[in-house]
Amino acid sequence: MSLKNINTNEKKLDDNDFIVSKTDKRGKIIYCNRIFTLMSGYEASDLIGANHNIIRHPDMPKIAFKMAWDLIQKNKEFFGIIKNISKDGSYYWVFAYITADVDDNGNTISYTSFRRKPPQSAIDIITPLYKRLVDAEKSGGVEASQKLLSDFLVEKKSTYEELIMALQMGAK
């Protein structure tokens, strides 16, 4: 996606919508539901086989995805509030839950993500934090972003997961 296509048009999930996708262990999409295709603006045939980062909005800090991969590769769950970009350059916010799919021996075979609409209060709080994290990454890389996030969480006396869950529950 070219940066010139980015626009300020926001799409919103309905309260009862769930986006579901599944990727292989490298992040290539192997399944997507209809709501995913509707929100992303891509046909399923465009998404299947594509890397899931096809919908990564440049306003998202890389540290969020580093944390996601670090957790799910250890068969732990990831929760996050994510800004995605659609094919037409519009954007949409999701509350994401990502988990590893394991076989009977505990070996990861794929990853599944369930996404739903986050509360506006969560978006209002997370947007300026993400801007600060992205700015830190531009000047000091992911390490600078990670330090800023860590300092923020210490100041808030919270873990990342506690922060995200509180935001999803409507905390202000």
C-alpha cells in the first residue's frame, strides 16, 4: 500500500461483528471470514496467501506487533487495540485477541485472531500513546518505543495486558 492512498475515512465494525482470520506460522493468511473481507476491502482471494501485515496501518507502533509475536510464539495469548488500513486507504479499529493453534503434542500449527469493535474511549486513549511510540521508533527504533511503553506502564502501575483489558472494558 502506498502512503499516498492513506486517508481519514474511518470504517466502524458493528457491535456484534467479529473479524476472524487464521495464519500459518509465518503470518500468511490461510483463512478469513466475510467481515474481514468487508472491512479490509480485499477479496478473500487477495487475502489468502498474503502476509497479515497487508492491513497494518502506519500509525501502529512496531512494538505492538513485536509483543504480539513474542507472546504467540510462546503459545501465550495477545490482546491489543489495533488500527488497520483497508485497501482503499481508510482505516478501522479493532480489539484483537490472537492465540496459537496447537496440535495434540503442543506444537504450534497456526495462529487465529478474533477481532471486535473496541470502545471509542479506548481509541481516544490509545491513539496519542501510539503516536508517541511511533515517533520514538522513528528516532530510536523499536528499542526506544519499548522503553517508552515500559516507562508509561510503570507510571500507570499496570502491565500491557491490564491496560488493554481495562481500555476494552471502558476504563478512562
